[in-house]
Amino acid sequence: MEKYFDVTYIVESLPMLLPFLKVTFLVAGLSVLFGTLLGFILAAMKIGNSKIAKKIAYGYTTILRCTPSIVLLFLTYYGIPAIAGNFGVNINDVDKIVFVVITFSLQFAAAMSEVIRTSYESIDKGQFEAAVSVGLSPSQAYRRIIFPQAFVVALPNFGNSLLELMKEGALAYTIGLIDIMGKAELIIGANYNTHALEIYLALAVIYWILSIAIEQLFLKLEKVFSKGKQVIKTT
Amino acid sequence: MSEGLNYQFLVDTFFVALSGVPIALIITIVSLLIALPLGFLLALTRINRIPVLNRFAQIYVSFVRGTPVIIQIFIIYSSVPLLLASIFEKYNINMNVYDVNPIWYAFIVFSLNTTAILIEVFRSALSTVSKGQLEAAYSVGLTNVQAFRRIIIPQTLVVALPNICTATVNLIKATSLGYAMSLQEITLRAKVAANVGYNYVEAYIDIFLVYLILCSLVEYLFKLYEKRLRRYKAVNV
């Protein structure tokens, strides 16, 4: 009788899955890049004085926070070609990864705008005033005083958002992107849907190790960057 | 593709999607009811460093937070039926595994998932309540249960509530993945409706709107509750 559960499948599937981590990393990397840029703009809108810009930025964050990634993913996947079609542009040949990156950039931007805003607000206003008072120009003050401090505050939250992004990225297989999740689905399909459990376990192990590694990396980074941090001594 | 939106379909499907809301809510509420006490207890084991349970909770949290929900769903959905089948076989229970309503698997997955998140939430919230509070409660003669019910839990809840709100919203969002278990919730219903005429854009706009309304509502309710609980908040001098 054939066994229901066979550990060898876990071991065998690992080398097949690992090469596709590249795609997962590519999606995550590009999304982080674009998401952080958009996040900066949104955070600037939230911090700035314009009331309308503030409303738009907060509205954007609320809406994106309330949307499951899978819904957003399909909305961009079906929606953008439809909109482009209305303007007579055919983008049906565009690679799927583009839609995935757009989706997760939008989502990451919402998270990042909050991360950037809170870290900016955590820096005492006196720091900026002190910097300007000793003769630094405002842009110098931002670059040399505010940014390094805000960066340290933002780091743990940035790490969390990155982990979240990577996990949500697993959903990209639903529109047919072959990342490690997509490859796992292909392997299961090739096995006639048997031994799915083992493949998923292998996948879970990969993701688990990956997130522990990222977590540790960010802990290290935090330690490195906070060496200049001055802790206020209470006397 | 360029004939624009099908508004009739948009309106019709909105109500189809809306009809999936009860299932999403049932899953959310049941998962929370299981996860809240369990998360709290495991958080206590983490704080009090109870030998085995502490370690177990740590690994459990790390696993759940380190893997995508969709993989957790697939693992439960493909492993629990195997277990059930062998149990049924052993005790001669005449029941087909495939007749089990997928909602039971959803309960398992989402309560396991939420428990892990709530352990962390409660752990950080409990650590904000100073130990003196518990000692003071003992010193005026309260029992352990009384001390927790009247002194510790209210204070913990105030701190934990925003994070519980986030966890709830995330849980509602995660139920959209129930389609992987062929669960008849918001996403699947609208998607099936869209399959007839390839009206995917409209269907997803509807799903999007339903989740937006649902989550905004939940956030609003939590805000109200937070306001009520604020009277327990310790005043910092």
C-alpha cells in the first residue's frame, strides 16, 4: 500500500523549489523599492500642511489597509488592462510580474507611509531647531540630524513590513506567476495532486527559515545603527 | 474588453458578495473566541517562563508569523482530512471525510493563526502592566482570579485593543483566502458569479467595496470600545 505521507518528497522538492526564490526576491525587492518611494511621498503628504493632500494620503492608507492582498492583486491584474484597453492600449502581453510588483508596491507604500510618518514624528522637534541654530541649512539638518535618527526608529517596523510583504507575495501564484509558491503548485500538479502536504511543508520550511533570517538581520542592523543613539538618562 | 463596466452586473454582484459576509464574520468571531483566551493563557506562559510551554509558544509564534497564511491553509487543508480519515477508520465511524464542511478547517486555520498573533499582542500588553499592580491586588486580599479579572485584564485590554483591532481586520482580510478551501465566502461567491460572463473587473470591485465597508465598520466599533475602555487607563504623572 502506498504511504499517505512520505518524507522523501519534502527533501526531493527542496532543490526544485529553491531556484525560484530568485523570483520571490525579485518581486519583494522591486516592491520595496517602488513602495518605499511612494511611501515617502505619502508620508510627506501626511506631514505637510496641505489639508487635501493629508486627506488623500490618509484615505489611501485606510483603503489599502482594508483590502485583502488577493483582491488588490486581481483588481490590478484585471483592472489595469481593462483601463488601458479603454485608451486603446493593448497590454495583454505584459509579463505577470509587473502586475504583482504594482500590487505589492501599492500595498507596501501604505505600510511604509505610516512607518515613515511615525518615525519622523518620534524625533523631537528641538533636534531640528538645534541643528538650524548652530548654522546648518534645513536640508543639511534633515540629512545629518533628522534622517539618521528617524532611520533607526523606522528599522524594526520596516523589517516587519518587509516580512509581511514577503508572505503576502506568496499569493502571486494565483495569477500564474511562477515564484516558489507557483513552482510548488506545478510540482503538485505534476504529481497528480498527491503528496501535496509534503510540498507545502517544504515550502513552509523555506519561508520559515527566510523570515527568521530576515528578522535576525534586522536585529543586527538595528544594533549597528543605534550605536550613536543617545539614551536620555533620568536622574 | 473595451466596452466599459457592466453596471447592472456591478450592482447585482455587490449583493452576491454581500451574501458572503455572514460566513466571513462567523469565521472571524469563532476564531477570535478561540484565540483570545488561548492567546492570553499562552502569553502568560511566555511571561512567567513556564518551562515547556514557553518554548512551545515561542516556536509556534515564530512558525505562524514566518509562513504565509495561504501555506498554513494548504497544510491544514491537506493534513487534517488524512488524520480524520485514519481516526474514522480506527473507530469505525461511518462518515466520509469529504463531507466535512470546509468551514471547520477554516475555524482551525484561522484560530491557530490568530492565536499566534494574539500571544505576541498580549505579551507586549501584559509587560506594560507593572508587577506592583498584581502585588497590590494580592495585598488587599484579592485571589489570583480576582486580581486578574479586576486589575490586570482591564489594564492589559486598554493597551492591547488597538493591536487586537489590527489583528481582527487582518483576520477578516485573511478569510478572503478561504476560497482555497472552497469556502463560500465573499471572494468565492463573487468570483463564481463573474465566471459566467468574464466580468472579473466588476466582481473584484464589488469584493473590494464589501471588504472596505466591513473593515471600516470593524475599525469604527473598536474605536468606540476603546473610548469606553479608556477610563481604565492608568494616568501617568
